[in-house]
Amino acid sequence: MTRKNADAVSNCIEPAARAAKAREKGSLQPDLAYTGQQAVPGPKGWVENETTVRSKLKSKEQFPQG
């Protein structure tokens, strides 16, 4: 754990501090890993999987947000 990370973790509430330590050890995936989105870096930025894009478009059609 780097000094910067140690300072950030020490200022967190207990559950957040445990989660940060678990992410650092690799036993907890990053937050967005649990969303099911599969994006990969490309020459023009992040490119999402076609299935994810279709799913998001369908969701936006079914539940418009204004």
C-alpha cells in the first residue's frame, strides 16, 4: 500500500476502508466490474461490447429518462 493510498484509506469509514484494502489485494474487483459491462480500450477510447450497447439502447427505449 502506498503512502497516498494509506492516507486515503485511513480517512474512510470502516466498510469503505475494508473495501479499498480488498481491492488493493485483488480479492475485490473494481466497482464497475460487477455491472456486466465489457469495455475494451481502443484507439479512439473505450469500446463497449455490441451486446452491451444493444442492451443499453433497448433499456433507454423502454425506460426513457427525459
